[in-house]
Amino acid sequence: MSLAGGPIQIRLEPSYWEAVEDICRREELSVDELCAELKRRLDEQVRRQRITAEPAALALPKAMRVFIVGYFRQAATENGHDRAGHGRGMPFTRTPFEGGN
């Protein structure tokens, strides 16, 4: 992956990368485009709030996780939750953690 013309590495759990790929497919963006825009927005937020930020290489993975959760929360509907079997006291249904006991 490259940002601002240089290669960078971002470490995320596999399920987060799958989510990034889903978002990019849905939004017709490349992973590089999505990450570059997220970094731009993160940098702008840091400037606006005058935050003493950690280096972008460390902050970007955290921002990506927050973005991914926010993206899918915005898409979650009651019908979607119902189709997934949520709201029945079994929150692990259709998640990577479904099978345990």
C-alpha cells in the first residue's frame, strides 16, 4: 500500500482487511484511495482539534478500525439484524466466534 507517494504497511486483523475490501468494492475505490482519504481526514481532524497526535503510521490502523465499525453501523438496519439472527440473546450468531463453547 502507498500513501503520499511512499509505501507503508498497515497491520490489521484479517477480518478488518476483509471489511476494507468489501467497503472498497461497494464504494468503487481502491484500498490505496480509501486509506489516503482516511489519512487526509485524520490529519485534518488532528489539525482542527490541535491534537498532539501519535505518528500517522500508528494512528492510521486505529482510525481504520473506527471507520470500519462506523461504516457498517451506519448500514445496519433492524431488518438486517433480524436476517442475521441478532437480538435473540445470541450475539455471536454469524460471526467468526459463533462456534465456541
